[in-house]
Amino acid sequence: MFLKLFFLLLSISTLWGIDIDENTSGMDILSQSYIYVDKKHTTKTRDILDHEFKRSYKNSVGLGFVDMYSLWIKFRLKNTEDKTITKIIEYDNQETEDIYFYNGLSTTLDGMFHMHKSRYSINPIFKIKLGPHEERTYYIKAHSRISTLIAKLVIWNEHDFKFHDQKQKLYLFIFFSIIITLLLYNFMIYVFTKDKAYMYYVIYLFGIVIFQAMYLGVAQLYFFSNLMTVEITKATFGYISILVVPIILFTREFLNTHNFPQIDKILGVYLYILPILVLLSYDNIVFNLNIIVVFIPLGITIIWSGFYALYKGEKQARFYIGGWTFVVVSLLLSVVKSMGLINLSNEFKYLNEIAFVLEGFFFSIALAHRINILSEEKDAVNQKLARFQRREQERLKELVDEKTLKLQQSLHEKDLLYQELNHRVKNNLQMILALIKLQISKTHVHQTKEELEVTKNRINSISTLYEKLNINNAEHNLSTFEYTQSVVQSFSPNFAKNIQVEYAIACDLNVDSLVYYGLILNELVTNAMKYAFEGLQTDEKHILIQLKKNEQHIVLTIADNGKGYQEKREGSLGLEIVNTLVTKQLFGTINIQSEQGTKIIIGWEEDE
């Protein structure tokens, strides 16, 4: 009775309604809502009318770690249809602990601490129903004592939301599959090399799995009960430290920071203070999670140590800088987001996941480079021993022969290890392709199948390049013509058989350019085969791939005699990838012409 009276009063308020209809889906409603921040977490439902709500104007509100705050959100929805409609309100933040949803008749409780068994989505959702031309005011109260308090509201159709949630889960599945594959791969490298740096790296990858599973809400949804979630959340700083401690240990081992006493001392101090902070921040005993600000100087120190080590001659530091820059920047952005300072989740939704994957590939390359450095050091020792042999050949001949034999055996072992590394890199690329093919066979959504097929082709272009590099055993022997044919033939059977592809490859590219060339070729030729001749009744279907070089200037032309370029496809992911690769990686230009078909001309400068 009280709730009905309460919402009757709300219905005569001056709140402007948000018009929705049967087709309204994926629309932000927080920017059109009103909010009130209860800084003492004491406001009751019956008292909420006494407080002034202010227009949000933002599609996301972040308050950071504020254990005594509550965020109230008020919005009014109006059904403009002549029939009853059902919608889903998505609270797009899985970390908020307590979320109360008031619809005028009842109260629904959800959040990270209150997941019910019937919930299937990553984020909390609330189902609403509005009769013909009905208007109703809704309230949401959000509170987090330990986790960050960030709110974002989106209204969906049921069908669209299920597709949105499934796509989000698919991305997370691919991410965790890649990270776990890298974990196993680096563990095997550690088994063969006994290099402690990669033991710490394996522990770090394990920390990524734990951290991201909690951060993304996967662990709470599939593995933990509400009681377990509460207890683990109290130790949030602890599982964050599981990620940070191996970073420090890896840095000290990989960069040999014992040669740089000041940096090594700073990193060592963090190893001692982190366990203390973990204890003092448990359940906000002394510190709340704003204490994660201590990771900001640590991140700066880690990046600086890489540059300093590179300056001091540690060659592997360049890979360290490349790999950790992605991760440290993404983690620092996560810290400032959690503190409510900025929120880049709309622009970079999967920033952490992309950074972790890129970092994983960087350090896989770093290991190969580390072995090359060892080989170079062995070669230098061989030359030194040869000079020593000439000076004291008579006196030390027997000793030199013995040492030379040992060095040759050691070099042979390193060569075997390098071959094993190449073999495992190839196998892991094939494993990723196999996982995607398996997902394609298990997926019944046609659009998802197509997106996964495109992803498979992109990875396959990199795998093809790597395989040909291994076969040729030297970069300058790799034929761009053969590589182009291999890439196109790998996906052309999926399209019409009567499309003629002409190759006019007049030069060979270096390996750095070939990586991006293969991805660009995959995207543009796939688009041509898929869309250029769609609906055309002609037997003359022709695609030209032309590559020529004038001094250092490379020109790639891909042309077809199809129906011409379609402006509505300008925002497609494939074209975005091509544009990013051309402008951001090759620092080149792209020109699209649509006269008697489509001609795409890409130019860039290639270093000698």
C-alpha cells in the first residue's frame, strides 16, 4: 500500500518522460535521467521526494571508491505504442554490489552481491512492462562499500539484449582462450629453459586470469556463490596484488635491475609494502580501495626502468618497453576510472583485454630475441677464443680445443631450443585457428559465423607469413608473389568459383611491411569477393592485385569490375582495420575510386 502511494506521488512530479516504442533498443537513458548522490547512505525510499535530483546529461556516472555514498537514479518512461511493450534495463557495470530497482509495484535487488540463480547476463538487468501509452517513473539505488561505484543504463529489446550479451561473452571467451594458451606456452618455455623470468611471467599470466575473471564479472556469474563473492571482494586489493607482484619480480629478473641499485631498491620496497597494504585494506579495515593510487608511481617506475635498462645496453629492454607500455597504460586508466576521475569504457571497452593480448605476443617475441642475444654472445666468445688461440696456440691448443667443443655443444642446444620455439609458435597459431573454427561450427548465428570467419582469415594471413619465413629461413628470400597467392587462395574457396584473380606483383616487400600487407590484402580481397559482384548477372568477374615499387615508394592497387563502392559500408570493421593499418602503422595513404567497379589505391614508404 505504501509503495503504491509513493509512486502515485512520483507520477505527478515534473520529471520529463523518455519516449520509447517497440523498436527502441540499445539506447542510453542515463543521460536523460536525474540523479541524486546520498553522501551518508541514509536516505530511505519514503524520504526520497524530499531531495533534489539533478539532470545527469552523461551516459556514465562514476563516483569511484565511496563506501558511504549511494547513487539514486530517477527516470520516467512513456510507451508511445497502442500495445503493451516489454523492455530490459541493463545496468552496465558488473562490479556494483547493491542495486535496488523500484518500479512502482515492487522492489528488485540485484548486483555483484545479490546474483540470483536465474540470471544469465554479465551485467545486472531489470525487466519492465508498459501498457499502451502508459507512463511510469522508476528509481534505481546503487551502492558499493568496497568496489567502485559506476553507473550506466541502457534500454533493450529482449532479443537484441540476448544477442548483445552473447557477443560480449564470445569476446571474453576468445580473450581467456588466448591468455590461457599463452600461459601454457610460456610454461613449456620455462620447462625447457629454466629461465626464472618466464616462471614469473607464467605466474603473472595466471594473475591476469584471476584479475580479469573478477573484474569482468565472469567468476561471480559462473563460479562463486554470493557469499564467496562478498568474502573475495573484501580482499580485492589482494587479488590485484597477485597481478602486480609477478610484474615486479619479472622486471627485476628480465632487466637485471641488480645492476641499477636505485630502481631495484624501489621495486624491492613495493614487494615488502604490498603484503602490509593487503592486510590493512581487507574489508576497508584501515584503507579503502583508493589505496590503489600507490600503483601509479609503480607503473611509472616500471616503464622508466625499461628505458633506463635500454640506455644501459640491455637489448631485450625494447621488447619490455613495448609489452609493458600497453599493460601499464591500460591498468593506470583502470585505476583512474575506478577512482571516478575519468571513464574511457565507451571508447575503449576492451582496453585491458587488448593490452594483455598484445603484451603476451610481445613477450613471446622477446623470448626468441633473448635466445638470439645468447647466440650472439656465444659467437663473440668464439671470436675471442680464436684470437687467443692464435696468440698462444702452442701453449694452450689443447685447452682451446676443449672449450671450443663445449661452446659448440651449447650452441647446438640453443639451436634446438630455437627450433622448438618456432615449432610451438606455429602450433599455438594453429591452436588459435582451431579454437575459432570450433567456435564457428558451434555457433548458429549467421552474423557471428561471418565475423569469426573474418577473424580466422586475419590470423591465417599472419600464420601463412610465419610459415613461409620458417621455410625460406631468410627474410630476403621470401617471395611476395607466393605469399599473396597463399593468402588469397586460403579464403577464395569460400566465395564464387568464377571470380578471376589477376596477380601483378612486381616487387618484394620486407617482413615488417608484409605483416600489415597480408592483413590489408585479406580485408580488401575478402570484401571484393563478398560484395563487389553481389546481385550481378555476369560471367566476367575480375579482381586485380597489383603491387609495384618506385625507389622506396610502394603502391598497392586492388581493383574489381563489380558494382562499385557502397558508401553505406564505409563504417565497417574491415575498412576501419585497413585504414588503421595504412595510416597508423605504414604511415601511408588510401584512395577509393568507384568508376566501372571499385579501385582502392594504397601507398606508403618502405625503409631499406
